[in-house]
Amino acid sequence: MACLVSLHGAPARCADLPPTPWINDLTPIAASDWTTARAAHLLERAGFGATPEEIERSYQLGAREAVRQLVHPQGPEDPGVRAFEPSGIPDQGIDPFPDTRPAATDAAKARGEALGVQAKPSGNRRLQPVVDKFFFWVRASLLECNRIAYWWADRMLRTRHPLVEKMALFWHGHFATHEDKVRDWRKMLQQLELFQRQGLGNFRSLMIAVAQDPAMLAFLDAGVNVKGRPNENFAREIMEMFTMGVGHYSEHDIREAARAFTGWNYEGARFVVRADQHDDGDKEVFGQHGAFDGVQVIDLILQQPATADYLAGRIYRYLVREEADAATVHRLGEVLRANHYDIAPLLETILLSRDFYSSASTGTRIKSPVELVVGTYHRLGLHEIPGMPDFNEVTRALGQHLLHPPTVAGWAYGAGWITPGLLMERGNFAHDVLFPDFLAPSNDRYPQINVGPEVRAVHERLRRGMDVSAATLPPGEASAGAAMAESTRKGDRDEDFNTRYGSYRGWQQAVQVIRPIPRTMANPDLSALVEAAHARTSTEVVDLFATRFFSVPASVADRAAWTAFLTERLGTDRIERARSYMEEDLRALLHAMLSSPDYQLN
């Protein structure tokens, strides 16, 4: 394997590919095996990439100390890593939030109020304020969650404790909840902060906290899990997705465990146990009898042989590689069991193992969209996530919208991240970072794509003086309705509420109170990188960029093509001659490099 160029101009320390026997070998690597290439691999997998300076620092620490500092983070955070600052959304009367708009209006009809809003005593659309409030909260929560995702990405970029955020991302996919169902930014933020706070701690404590977390309780319909009518959904997902995997429990275990979780609920963003809804009778779970509650059932699950292996396998596949040897996973499960489900010893075992640095584990994993985006910004030397391109829109297009995992199973890492279309989208992301689309709309200030034109149409019709009934006609009826409204000026039809108008007003009111995401643009200085590295030729620039940005060696053919591309763009292969105008050409080169298949690997 050919060495890449040096990090700082001196000859780079470079090792051949690890010998095949290292595969599935959990023996810690020796001090003599530690190289800058392996330090870079560690920081890539345990974080979101690294700059040459960070790689050199990790190399100087040695493998054991570098891993220790990642797994047991100490010292101050970067000053830019701050707590989330809410927009101050008014939430009076929101709790308990109805599952649907019909539930909200039915409650208002029955009680004369809902969501803290009184129904009008009489007149047309007397329930409209309730409908407006319903849609306001749904829209505002979505927009606030977009801000939370942006804030979290910024933490990933700035943090001095990258494994904290990397494992929080793992737990977010493992304990997957979706904002579209939870519909409460407070719950989603609280769950994320739980992952950041306890993600490197003890799994038992984390599992109990997640089982009592309002976001999870809302997502898995715990509110309808009551004595006499247990809902099996919650218990099933805990066993199947979170702790054991399919095939290690019976349907009887599910039914009995569901009884143990009855009465677990939430009020707003606070966990509560409703004693009158809890089944405190005798239960049989995994062949054991007792008046078990939810915590005791979790303890029974942790005692099952399959649990530690399942969890160790999930973490291994996330940090190392998709193809996990069963014997290796079992040995890692034993590490977890021996340490009473403390996660740190498992992480240390994985990150120090020869297997982690073997040829099967290095440069073989496809970056997830979040890793790709944050890692690109990190390597560019940026100190904040730019607002353009829009982080949420980019990652959504690439398949990993934070706070919106596709199913309760989370995201399927691996080859699913790459299709011809998604590879093109990844290249488009690189282009939009280096050549920002300054005319792009602010997606956090405008309704989502699927309803945007409809909401805009309502707004334009109202501005033209149409009544609400005409302005909110479906698209197919809009032209006829508009003509009728403008010619006859008939009054609105008599109705309790207008859903389309409520959707429109919900967006309008939400945008008024949600703080905008700053629409800053990335402005990397590639010329400064080239000059600091004393690169003199097109070849040296290509080698510099390949070393800084790539986790795998680029092919000889690709290097030659990129060198020729830059030389043609510059009109010379000598950097000194192009110093006054090379920035745009350097960006064009980097765009081509970051669009290549090799850049998608780590």
C-alpha cells in the first residue's frame, strides 16, 4: 500500500495493511503498531473525522491514552458547545396534546374548549381557534426540532468529546423515535440530552431512563397501556429492538411484560406512574413469577444470555463493520456482562482491538449522511455548521434526517446509504458547500415541500380579497371557486371550522415565533491550506487534499486525473504562478474529489 503524503510536509508514518490474522482478534494493539493512519481511523470512527493537527495529537498520546480520553472524556468543552436555546413557544393548554385534529375538535365540541382555547359561543367557524392552535403546535414543534437538529450537528462539529455525540447518534437510531408522531420538541430534546448525558454510561440505567422517557412513551403508545387492556407494542419493542433481538422471547413473555409496564405514562415532558392503571398482579416472564413492574422486567431481560450479545453486536456493527463474526460478538457480550452493562469497557475493548484496525475494518464502511456532512465541515476547518446548504434538507435528501428516523428500527447503516442517485446527491452537497446557492429559499421559514404550494396558494387568494371558503378550496376546484368568489362575492359557507385555513394559520403563527436558523455560508480558505502546507505543484495539492479529506488511499488513476484537472484549470502546474486566482480552481478540484466513491468510505 502506497503511503499518502505527510501531514505537515515531513515524511508520513505509514504502515502496510494489517495482517489477515488481526481480523476478529480482540487483543489490544501494541504501542509499536500505533501509527498516524490508525490514529486517523480511530478519530473517524469514534467521532466525525479529524484535522491533521488532531490526528497528530492523538498519535502522540498513544493508542491506550487516545482511547481512554475518548471513552472517559474530561476537561472543559469547546466554549461554542452550549445548551439549546428554545424559541419560547407558548405551550399553555397543550398537554395532553390530541393525537389528531378530529380529536381536538371533538373535545372542543364536548367541553367547549380544547388546547387551552375556548370555542366561540356562536357564529361561523366557532371551533376555528382550536384548529388553529392544533396546527400551530404541530408546525412549531417541527420547526423547533429542525433547530434542535441544527444545534446537535453544531455540537458534533465543535465538541472536544466526539465519542459522546457519536454514541448519542447511535442511541438515537437504536431507541428510534420520530418527531412526526411524538409532536413535541420538548420531549425530543429531552431524549437527545439523555443520550448525550448517559450514552457512555451504564446500559441498565440508560434502558430504564429510555423506558420512562416521555418521547418513547408517546412514540410507542404507552398511554393506552392500562390495567386490564395491556398494549403489547411497548414491551415488544423493548425486547425485539432494544435489548434481545427476534427469537429470544415468547409471545407469552411479551404479554406478561406488557402488564408490568401498565400505568407508565407522561404529563407534558414528565414521566408519571398512574397507580390506578398499573397491573400489580402476579406475572410470569422468562419462566419467573412475581408482581413485576417495568424496572424489574428490564432486569429480567438483562439477565438473559442473548441480551449482552445483541447489544454488543449492535455497537460493533456501528463502530467497526457490518459483517460481525458470531464468536467475536459473543466475546464482546461477555465483556459487557462482566462489567455489569457498563458501556465504557466494551468501547475500550473494541477501539483498542487489532480487529478494529484490521484490513477488514478500515476504509470499508460507508459514511452515514450525518457523518459525511459534519466530517466534511470538520476537515474544511469550519467552526460552525453553516446555514447554507440547509443541514436538515441535505441530510433528509441523503436519507438521515435527525429526529426523524424512518422506523422504530432506526436507520439501516451500510450499502443502503449509496445508490447512483444518492451518490449524485452527495456530490451536490459538496458543490453547495464550496459554491453556495445564495438564491436558495430558507427552508425553515417555509412549509415543507409537500404542502408548501398549497399553503402559498391560500395566502395569495386571501391577499386578493377572497373569503376563507374560496381561498381554501382544493387545487382542482380553486379556479372555479375563485371566479365565483370574485363575481358573486357570496359569503363563507357556515361551518364549525376550516382545516385548510387552520393549516395555513398554523404555519403563519409558527414562523412568527420560531427563531430562524442563521443562514450563514461556508467560506473555506483552500488557498491558505495549500500555502500552509507549502504545496508547490498540482500533484502536491492533490496529495494534500487526499491526505486531509480521504480515509482510504485514492487510486493512482484518480490522482492522475485530478492532477490533470487542476493543472488545466490553473493553466499551469506551478502553484506559485496561480497564487492570485487559484481559490475557485481549488474548490472545483475539491468538489470533484469529494464527489468520488472513495470519499464516501471511512
